[in-house]
Amino acid sequence: MAEGGGEDRDVPRTPNLESVLRFAIENTPEDAEDTPVSPGPMDEQRRQWLGEALQHFAQTAQDDVEQMKTCIQTLGDRGEGNIEEKEAAMEELIDLCCSIDNAQDLHKMGGLALMLHYLRHKDSGLRWRAGEIIATVTQNNPFCQAAALELVAMPTLLELVDTDPDPNVKVKALYAISCLTSSCPEAQQTFVEHDGFSVLMRAMQSDTEKLKVKAAFLMRNLCLNNPQHKDTLCNMGMVTQLASMLQTEHNSFHEHLIGALVALATGNRQAVRDCRQPQLQLQQVLTERIEHLKGREEFQEELEYCQQLLKICFSHHDDTMATADR
């Protein structure tokens, strides 16, 4: 740019979403919420820039659609060949479908159904990428969550978590389940109907740390999201199984185990009674664990979970509990 150029500094030279948002904020009065504002005149330079920005957005959206069509065309060959090209196409779809609009367009093009096919592909790299695409598409996207349920995605994803020989496929399938069930009661009900909590329990007993952590985290979130799940878990004997896992040598996974127990026991009398079973020695385990963790900053969250669970389950007053949520 020539020194001393006369460009308007308030008008970004390259139109993009961030600059449009900044333009809107900078041109909105501070008291706009309280004072009705009539649109004022827009000078020609700003009008031209805004028009270019909107045209750019429209072109970007169209370009994304064309890219997705190309990727789907590449993946349309469901044979065993061209693995690298298919993996590259899936990587591109993962990036593109971070946009909710693109995620919905992918389903409308048949891409979500195609990913369900690839969940059963012989190549594990294609299986885990298909799982990640399903996760990306359904995350915070009720339209695509409903679409995935209609395509009966849940049983296949649960089967992969339970039986796939590749740990990465298991992790991505569980990630997809987590996104599918998030704030979606229908998906949570389908999860329960297909014995999803048993799948989570087996995942927590695996040798894959990342899978164990994700399984415990999902169990905790489901309990927090819908307290009725706690009754299902208590009836399955889940408290006993989780507490028994704390008997092993201390490791980083214990933080997530105790977090799940706190969520399960909060406001649920049956879970509290289960935690008090003498054979579990849970009070002793928690008391010793608190002493072991004190002063160790890296275990601060686990320490707080232990203190919460000890208070919920072993208060001297039987009626002392977190506020009942059922």
C-alpha cells in the first residue's frame, strides 16, 4: 500500500466473515438495545465492500457444495481399491462439515448414509474416519442427529465400540455416539434400548486409555443430562462395578471414574446405598485417596470429586444428600 494512501481504515480490504461481524459491531450504537435505531445512509465504498463480502460468502458456500460432491463421488466407489484417495476425501469432508450448513447438505447429498456403509469397510482408516465424520456432522446439529437415528446408526456405532479390533475405530465410534446423544433425548433412548451402558462399562474395562476416559465422561454426561438414566444404571449394578475399579492401583483414569460416581450418586438414594455396601470399602478408599492427593495440584479435580462423593455417601446424617433430581 502506498504511504499516506487514502483508504478508509474502517473498511476491511478483504471481505470475510470476521470482518463483516466486526463491521456490524463497530457500526452498532452502544445503547442499541434500548434505543430504536433507523438505518443511516451507507457511503458507496462501504456498500461496495459489503456487496463483495456477501458475494464471497455465497461463492464459498457454493464451492463447499462442489467440494463435497467431488468427495462423495470419490467415495461412491465402494470397492476395496483407491484407499488413499478415499481417506483424503474423508479428511476433506471432516474439515468441510464443521459448518452446520455443510453438515446438513452432506446428509441431503446422501453422504451420511454413505458413511454408515464405510463404518463396515475392511480398511480401519476408512472406518475411523467415517466415525469422525458422523461425529462432526451430528455435533450440536439436531437435524443431522435425527437423520442419523433414522438411518439406524446407533447399533452399528455401539457394535464398533464393543468389537472392532482397531482401538482408534472404537474411540471414534464412541465419539460419534457422544455427539449423537448430546441434548438429544431420542438418541439417548435408542442408546439405552440397545444396551449402550453395558457397552460403556466394557469400554471402561479395556486397555485403551482414551476409550476408557471417553466412556466414563459420556456416562457422567448422560447422568447429568437425564437423571432417569441413574435408575437404569443402578439396576444394572453399575455403582458396584465402578467402585470396584477404584480398588486398582491409582492412575489418571480414576479421576473420571469418581466423576461418574459423583454424577450417579447425586440425588439418587439407591446409588448412595450401593456406594455404602461394606464389601466395597468405598469410604476407606476415598479417605485414603484424599490424603494421597492433598497438595498435588495435578490431581486437584480428582481430589474434589473424592470429597464430594465422601460427603454425599458417608455423611453422618442419612438424609444429607444433594438435592433430589427425580
